[in-house]
Amino acid sequence: MNSEKTAPGDLARRLATIGLRYLPDHLEDFVARATKASWTAAQIIEEIARVEVQEKACRSLQSRIRQAQIGRVKPMADFDWGWPQKVNRTLVEDLFKLDFVRDFRNVILVGTQGLGKTMIAKNLTMAAVEKGYSALFVSASRIIADIGRQESAPARERRFRHYVKPAVLAIDELGYLSYDNAAADILFQIVNRRYEAKPIILTTNVSFREWSNVFPNAASASALVDRLTHHSHVVLVKGDSYRKHEAQMDRSARKEPIDPEV
């Protein structure tokens, strides 16, 4: 056995070489804690395993958050349940148990803009990520533009697989634009491929009976609604825009005049 003392820097590099991630960066602190507490060899090994598993879990979470592309998330603690005229709070809070992910049930949030649909969708997506699920948060228009601009069938197929792969797919802002038949077919393919296999979280500002306005003349529109709503939780959020209310309150606090026609 080699009795030569290894320099801390060399030891840290060796530890990194064998795949350890936490210990190389915290070696001096770890050794100091072990020495002060007079840990046995078994205790040292147990602590190394614990901190490395914890570090791996943390890195995995950060990776899933980056891949999910959720962006800024305003916590549900800030959601004003008293503002919407109608919202099933019990259902929304129950969704955070994530049974819908395990049961492959879609979550559809319906309501006019500015009522917190995207906020709820982002928080549900983040909750899934924190529980270890892969996820992707993306607008409907981005999906359609992404797949629509692919020039070859193999390229389109790769992009379809990109949106089908995550355990949870959140599609935001369906209904803010009108789409042609090709766009409707793109969304139908994604919904159909995930049907009864992986859940979709969807936000839309139009009721299902108005989807013919979003997808005029699209034969797949009714089939799209059918696939989305079968085995789904539908959350209706009704009321006036909270964002507009916040803007008016902000202007009032700054004592700026509020135009009644705005």
C-alpha cells in the first residue's frame, strides 16, 4: 500500500475522475467534519454515499427544469382565489397530488386571458418536474411553427418525437390565434400520440364549442377536442382579467389617472 500523502488538490481530481461530484468541491470541509466527529470508516463511506446521492438528485432536478423550459414561475401561494368569479379551487389543489400524471389524464384550463391559467399550468408542470417527471412547457404557436417549418418527413418526425417524449407536456395559449388545417393536423398528431399514454396540460381562452373558430374548416378539430377531453380534468376559470386589475391598482398607487375607456 502506498503510504505517501496525497495533496488535497490531487485527491480532489482523483475523486472527480471516478465520477464523484460533491466531494471534490467540498473535500476540505468534509475531512474537517469527519475528523471533528471522529467518524468511523463505515460512517465516512455512508456520508459520502449520502452527499453524492443528494448531489446527483439536485443536478438531475436542475437538468429537468432547464429541459422543461418553464421560465419564471409565480408560486401558487400568490394566486388570488378570491378574484375569479368561478374556479374550482378543490380540483386545482387536488391536481397538485399529480394523480393525473400517473393516470394519464389531461388537464385543460379554460378561461379568458389574465385569470391565471398559465400560472396554474406552470406550477403543475414544475410540481411534476420536482417529483422526478420529465416535462416541457411550450406555446401552441411555437409547436406549430416548429414542426411546420421542417422540410423533410424525417425532420418532422424528430420534432414530433420531441413533443411526445416528455412525461408531461404543457401547451399554453391555444386559441389566441386562428390556425389552418395543417396546424390543426400537427396538434392532432401530438395529442393522438400521447392519448392515454402521457398527459397534456392545456390552457385555452376559448370554449370547446368555439374551437371551430380556432381551426376553421379543419376536419381534425372535433377529433382533437374528443381526444383531449376524454379522460381529462377540465378547470373553468371565469371572471375579469386580474392582470388588468393589477395594472390599474399599480397606476392608482402611483396616482396616475386611469382612462375609463382603457
